[in-house]
Amino acid sequence: MTTPKTPTLDTPSPFHRGEQAAQTRLGVRDKMERFGSRVIRDHMPEQHRDFYQQLPFIFIGHSDKTGWPWASFLFNNPGFITSSNNKTLNINASPIKGDPLNNALEEKARLGLLGIELTSRRRNRMAAHITETSNNQITLCVDQAFGNCPQYIQDRELIKLAPSSIPQPEVTKLTTFDQQAQELIKKSDTFFVASYANSGENVASDGADVSHRGGRPGFIRVDNENTLTTPDYLGNFHFNTFGNFVENPKAGLLFIDFETGNVFTVTGTVEIIWDDIKSDSPDATFFEGAERLWKFHIDHGYWIKSGLPLRWKLNDFSPNSLLTGTWDEAEKLRQAETQKNQWLPYTVSDVISESSVIKSFHLLPQGHQKPTFIPGQFLTVKSDINGHEQIRTYTISSAPADNRLRISIKRETSPNQGTPTEVLPNGIFSNFAHDNIKPGDTILAKAPSGAFTFDASVQRPAVLLAAGIGITPMISMARHTLVEALRTRYIRPLTLITSARDKYQRAFFDELNEIADKSGEQIRNFWALSQTDKTDIAGKDVHQQGRISAELLQAVLPLDDYDFFLCGPSGFMQSMYDMIRGLGVSDARIAAEEFGPASLTRDHDEATVTFTPRPAAKEAIIEFTDSNVEQAWSEGDGSLLEFAEAHGFTPEFGCRSGQCGACKTQLISGEVSYQTEHSSAVNDDEVLLCCAIPAEIKGEDIARLVIKL
């Protein structure tokens, strides 16, 4: 097998200037030059030749004489494509009636080809030019050839019909998306897009391209009778399509009705929305899986009714497609953003015992979209317990891509055994949940929040240290990392080390082992148990008896630069923090879920700016607007949360230390002083009640504070 050459002054880049511009914009230019020179060839590898020769159809991208790109379709019996050598492809087929390709098959015409096998999701692409055409025979010379990943391709089984069993094709020209076209587009999970670029330099990377686009039905939005909007998902960074758009903002789209054989082909102009979308519509932020968006504006096209004597049966959606959203969901998520401070109902769909002391509660939204969240964040929940409203925060243990939210609750029996996911007297809520909440029940919850978050795209490996119920954010992080590996083809290396009393209190053991297996051991699990018995298998059930130690970390962690994430009881987190700081880990590399009054005491790096509280007021008048109440506050009355509670109010709260954000409310006027460093983000018009007091205002003896409560 011939290895492609690395570009030099004598060997041009495999990418033209439009593709290079798109790669530069995304910061992958140098990487893709090195990668592209190794995978983009000027000939077909043997496996590509074999692949094309067994296909029953192939997609063609081309440009007509007026410069409009089109995506087309050629088919025949397997073997209609042959290859006499690695530079030549012969196609024995003619376009269907009404296909603009009929008028484009001329010598030297540049074509893009996509060979795709829907049942195996295998595909290869090619750029070529015509060297000869005669009697339904097209001979092509390869300019570029490369393989493509199987992402977003739905598994479909081809069914051939006798040509005599279908009516003659009926061709209709149109300049807008008629009602039938709009219905086809809205239900489509697949389409094909052609593009064309010509630098005038006659390089191999010029010419036509055709590519596959897939998603869930509803991933293409019909804005009006002239315009479509569709997401662009994470791909191989070649930017063959978008690079052509940069040079020549035109496209041809091909929609096939797989159930009827009708074909809708259209050409028009495109608009790439790299960063955001107009303010009157959901943007890429709300469309699950979208990296960016693009719009298509129709110029003209053709309905070719009964165009194909072929049908396809849908067997299964691509796993990648199932990880993406739809425009309906994006709109609901945009609306949910306005409801993030509202209590919304969830149905408890399942209750699972994860250990002898932990139960998981699976939640389905009632009449609203499942909210987005970042692994590590928590849910604020509310329930009526013995006639009293109880509000608590619990870390989400599911992954963002899961179709249900999952919170996992440890039964607490002592006021002094609170953990980072639960701080409450005598375990009121946890005992109620364990003893009373069952499938079919409804609980109320606010949108997920919290600053303890995890990014699976970071290149640096991560170490997750957990104890007891502190495993809940870690299982979310691990699940998310595995999902993102499927979506992005990159997996962030994770090492999860968990401490538990014994194997009976160890939660998510089987689930984490399954995640490790599916990750190819890129996600690794280790367990430290305080109590073991003779049935525990060393190296599987337990890796260390006793607590997590520096020796265990040094034994299981290869020499590297890690990010550390800590979650567990406050004593555990402090000891873990001190231990890894003692091993030379920078404070900036350590993230911790800090709940409860006794937050983590950090040993800041020398370059870190230490927190200095703003001077506090001696006296203040505090107005609670929702209640039309004014009260005098004096030094010693405590935080705004304590002050409100002392005057009969019951504000929402979780951690009482400025970490979770559950007590955040609107600051209408006045200024506050935070007496401890907080990690929860607040805007200028917001205040965290749990750690704020009135601030000193120069020239005023008595400060004034107006709060929405």
C-alpha cells in the first residue's frame, strides 16, 4: 500500500483555500494539513475499488453550465461500477429523467462521488473528472479519494421493484418549497448536499463534492417556502462542504422519499452561521449536538415523482443521530431557559436501589422539555412532607444525553452526617424519599445548576476521587465521557477512585464496570473499602482496604498532568485535597463539590489572588419586595439567608456556602458583601443569600438593600 506524501513546496495541500479558511477558523489548520496529507490520496486504495464495485447505487455532485450545484443519484445492478486500475472508475448507468446530471456529463467535467452502504454505514468519497462518456458509460479519473466515518447514517435495507411496476417519472419544476416538499423535508432523517468550488488553479482539491447529512426526523427546519435551516454536527474537520461554501455559497440538496421512490432535488444559495443565529430563533446552543448552523435559500428545483424503482426499509437509526436534537426540542429548550427559576413537574418513572443506603430516582418531565445540564450539576427539588414544604438539592447522576434525569439519594439518619449532596436535619427528605416516593409520583424541581462541572473535551486526563454519595457527580461525568467518545471520536482518559464502607454500600459498581469495558479501559475504576470479607476479589471488588492513600494514587496513576475532581463528606474532601497538594498538584488543578458550612480550606498557589471580602455595613434596612416587608439589619444578624429565616421567611437553599446557587435571588437595588469566597456564578442584579450581607456604602450610616423575596 502506498503511503501519501506529506505536502512540500512541490506537493500542494490536499485542501483548497476555502477548506483551509474553515479549518483556520476552528483552530485545526495545522493538524488537518498533517492528517489530510496522509488520508487523502490521488488514487483509490484497493479496498475502495472493491467497495465501489459491489454497490447498487452512488451519489454524484456536479455543477451545471450556469454554475448551480446539484446532488444526483445513479443506480444499476451491483457491478455497474468497475475499476481497471487505481486511478480509473467506470460507471454503467444513466441519470433518471429530470435529473440535471443528464446535461452535465461532458469530458473534463469535475464530479464529486459518494459511495455509501446503508446497512453497514460504510462510505467513501472521491473527487474526479470525466475522461470519456458514451452509451451510458462514464469513465472517470481520480483526483482525490478518501474514506469517511459512519456517523449519522441510518441503517436502511434496499428493496428493488420491477421497473414495469411503477409509473413513468413525472417531472415538475418549482422555485419554492411547496407543501409536499415541506412535508418530506420535515420528516427526513437523511439528505445529500452538493457543492462546488473552482479556484482557477486547476488543483485536485477544486471541483464538486457531495456529502451525506443525517439526524433525527425534525433536524431540518423549514423557515418558510424559500429557506431551510439545518445543524452541522462534529465531523472530520476536512470541511469539504463548508470549504466549498466559503468559496462559492451555493448548494444542491437531494431528498429521497425512501418509501415512495419520489425524488426532490433543489439548488440555491447558502449562509453559514458560524457563531450564532438571529435572535428570533433558537440558536446552536439549544440544538443538541449542533456545532454550527447553515441556511439554504432555494433558487429552483425539481420534483421527480416515481423517479426511482427502489425503496428502502428503515432498520435502525445511527447511534450518533440518536444523540442529537430536533428543532422542536431546541425551541422547547429555548423556552425552558425562561423557566429555569420556576418549579416544574417531573414524574418518577423508576426507583432503583444502588446500594444498601442509596436509591436512584428516575425523572421524566411532565409537559416540558428535559433540561440541559453539565455533568456535576445538581437539581433543586421540592416536596410536601408532613404538611411542610421541604426543598433540597441533589446531584444529577445521569448523563446529559440520557432520556431521563436521575438523582441518587443516600438515606441519612444523623444531622451530622450530611454529605455534599445533602445537608438537612435528621435526613428528613432522604428518609421520605426512600420510604415514600414510588414510580408514578410527581415531584417538583427547578432547572439544574451548580459550578462543579466537567468538560469531556479537555485533552488533559482527569482523576475523580469520591466517597459515599459523592460518587453521584462522578457517575454522571463517566457516563457523559463515554457518550462524547461516540459523538466526537475522542475520549478523555478518566480514573475514578471511590471510597466506601463496604461492598454493600458501594454504589454503581456494575454500571461503572460496564462503562470501563465500553471505553476500552480509557475510563478506569478503583475501589477502597474500609471493611472487606473473604468473598471480595482483590483487583476487582477492592483495590485497597482502608481509605484512599497517596500510595494508591501513585500506584494506579501513570506519570502525567491531571485535573482532579473531589466529592464526598467534608472531612474526606479536605484530606484528599491536602494529600494531592502534598503530591505537588496545583490548587488550580483541583475542583471540589463544596457543600455545607464547612467548605474546603484551600492552600492557594502563590500566583493566585486571595479572596478579600468587601467592607460590610454596620446597619442596614432590608426590603423584601414580594412580601412588602422592611426590616432593620445590624452587624451580627448573620447572612441575608439567616436574617430572612429569622423573620419568618423560607427561602430556597442548598449548601449555605455559596457553592450551589440554590438561594440565588434578584438584587433590585443596593450592594452586598460576600464574606466567604463563592463559586456559584452571579450577575450584577443577583445575590446569593447564604453568604452575603449588606455592604458598606461610603457616606451613608445606614445602607439600604432591596431584594426580591
